[in-house]
Amino acid sequence: MKVLMATDGSKHAARALTTACRILSSQDREIDLLCVAPAVGTKDHAHREKLCHRAARILDGARAALSAEGVSAKPLVQAGSPARTLIAASLNYDVTVLGAQSHNDRSTAGLGPIASRVAEHSNATVLIGRDLRSDTGLKILAPVDGSEGSLRALDKLAVLVDLSSADVSLVHVVETAWLHGGDDQEWIGYEEEKEEEIDPQAQFEREFEREGDEVLETARARLPVRTAVTTLIYRGIPAEEILGEAETGDYDLVVMGASGATDLKHQMLGSVSSKVAWNAPCSVLLVRARD
């Protein structure tokens, strides 16, 4: 597994590196540690060299911190636009690790300008690292909607993360069907059970729940047999329900498929993954279609 870890010397980046080392499987793991010197538009050679030397010092500190955890990494310095450089470099790795503000210490949304651009525009898998909730095991939330993208995200999760000691919660959100069932006057005189039989909205919701059970069953089959799995079904707005479960359930990681498709459905799904990446209280793994 080839891992690209990005650092700018900030505490958020340092936290992401530590978190990633715990989340990602250590088996056959190769880590490149990249610091981009922001030398955009800099023609002064001496100034450019100064920025690169500063990036090298940042890498020395990050490598020392990783070494203290028993993790080795190859240092890389590049000059240019941090976001564009990371987006291009991410294509050569199985996962790219980015820092984000912690849920506990942020006053605004949790992604900075560079992390948000990479998370949105990279065509590769991105891990946004935040604080872990516990020191033992991993608690993982995996939203699934029946799409191939959400199933590929589970496949990627099984490759990147050792699930033998993890607890995985598969969640499917049923979006309530807003159907007009006729004027209230039309229902007067019907018994409750009769009303439910002919209520189109109730029928649609029951059908959606049946489909949800099938979605969860299919998703469960994509994970290793011995993985500890819990299944959940909620009704509501997907992003809100996912974020609510991530908050109340004390998860360490949310894993989501993020498609690069251009049709309206996938644009809407993409907006869900973006909202979760920005606002989740924990780390988020965004798996792209190419993976």
C-alpha cells in the first residue's frame, strides 16, 4: 500500500499523520511524506530556495514524530501550488492523507482551503485525518446507498484498514417520499388499517425500507466475513442523518464513496460526501470512482 502524507507543519497536519498511522493497515505500507513549498509565482531563486529549506525542516520534524511511533517515511519536497501539487501527486498513491481542524477546536467548518480543494477535485482516495475517539480498536461508520460507488468504498476500506479488531456500522438513509395523498376530507371514515393500506406515501416508505434492507445485505457481503458489523436504517436527509450518527455514535472514521460522474444523481451524492467531509467530528475516507 502506497501512502502519501501531506504536511505543512501545522498541528492539524501532525494530528492527521498520527491518526492515519493508526487507521491504515501497517502491512506492506510505504509512506511518502510531502511538504509543498508554496512558491507560486516566485521568480527569485534565493527566495524559492529559502521556502524549500523551510519545507525540508518541516519534514524533519514530521519524520521525527513518526519515527517515535515506530513509523518510517520518505521525505519529499516540491515547490508550487500546494493544492494542485497534491491533486496531481495523489494519483500515484492508494491513499492521500490530509489534515483538518478538530471538531473540538474549530470555530468554522473543518477543512481549510487546500484540504477542501484536494478533497473535492482529486480523482484518488483521500483520508481527512482528525482526532481518534478511543485508543483501542476502531469504530467505523459506512453509509451505503446501493450505488457501485458506495460498494467500492467498502472494498477499498477492507484493503486500507485492518478490520479484524474494528466495529463497522453500515447505515442506509431512506429519504422520505413527499407524496400528496389527497385532501384530508377524503380520508374521513376510513379505519386506520384501511387508510394505511391505500396511503401511497406509506406504501412507498415501506418499499424504500425493504430496498434498504437489500442494500445493507449487499453491502455486508462486501466486507470480510469475520468483521463485526451493525446495520442501521434512518429516515431523513442523508448528510444530516450521517453526521448525526457520526456525532452521537463516537466513531473514529466515516468512509464514503465520492463519484466523479456528471449526472445529477451523482452530483447530489457528491454533495453529501462533501458535507460529511467538512463537518464530521471524526476522520473521513473519501473513495473515488477510479479506485
